[in-house]
Amino acid sequence: TVDNGSIPPGVVRLLLVPKTDEVDRPVPRERLALPGHVRNEVQAYLDERRLIGTRLEIGPPEYVTVAAAVRIKINQFANADSVMTEVKRRLYRFLNPVVGGPDGAGWPFGRNLFFSEVSGVIQRVAGIEYIGEVKLYIVDPKTGERQDAGSRITIPPNGLICSAEHQVTAIADGQS
């Protein structure tokens, strides 16, 4: 890898993302780790087929862990617990590296996340009267420390988004 993150001539970089069944909750980091035997099998298979003089680099993407803190006003006729659970479920699905993203086919490599997209996902949940607040955070997976991300989370070219634990709270009557 060159210092600016570009791929040098003669190098093919392959980023592998393990399949996961966790789509309605955070994907545990250990499930996103690339098993050594998988890397070795793919390396051996592709080494037999690569052009002479080409070097193959296989590894995992750079995961950016994202959490949302959401406050919503729930319609008086809706079940608050069900609505809050559905908001979390949709956020986990949308911010999933394998089945998430704008088209539900996995988060695109290097694609940034915008506040408006997250708000749109939430707004489509039945039973919400309005969204009071949405905050996005980048979460350090080792320490759990959250950093306010503002209105956009920038993803590196070799990066993918994955969810941390989201917080959804209901706004009581008379609050905003």
C-alpha cells in the first residue's frame, strides 16, 4: 500500500467480507474478521490464475462502526415498543455491510453515509408522528467511545459501514 492509500501498479487488492446472518442487530466484530483459512484458500486459488508479475493482496475492508441516537414522537394509536424496535431493526439492516446500503445489496465500498439517508429510513416506519432528533456517531469498536459525526460519515475507499448499538427513545407529549 502506498502512503496515500492508492494501490501501486502491479497489485490487485481483494477485500473479503464474510457472510453473516445478523441483519436485525449489530454484527459482532469477530463475525466480520476474515478467517485465516479462507484467506489462504482464496490466495491459493487466485495465485494459480494471476498474471506473472502481479501481486495479490487479500484482506478485510476497513470497517467504520456507526451508531445512531434517535428521538421520535410516536403516533398515539401505535404501540411504542413495536415502533422503537422496528426503527432499530431498519437501522441495523440499512447499516449492514452485507445486506445494507441504499439498494439493500450490501454497503458499497467507500460510500459515505449521510444524515438524510438515516432520517429517511426512520421516517418510513409506520407509527411515527415525527422525528425529533437524529445524531450519528462513529464508535471505536475496542473502547466503545463515540465521536459525534455531524451530518456525514466519511468512509475510506476500502471501507464499509457496520452498526454499533442504536438508541431509540420516544418523545413524551409536550416535549419536542
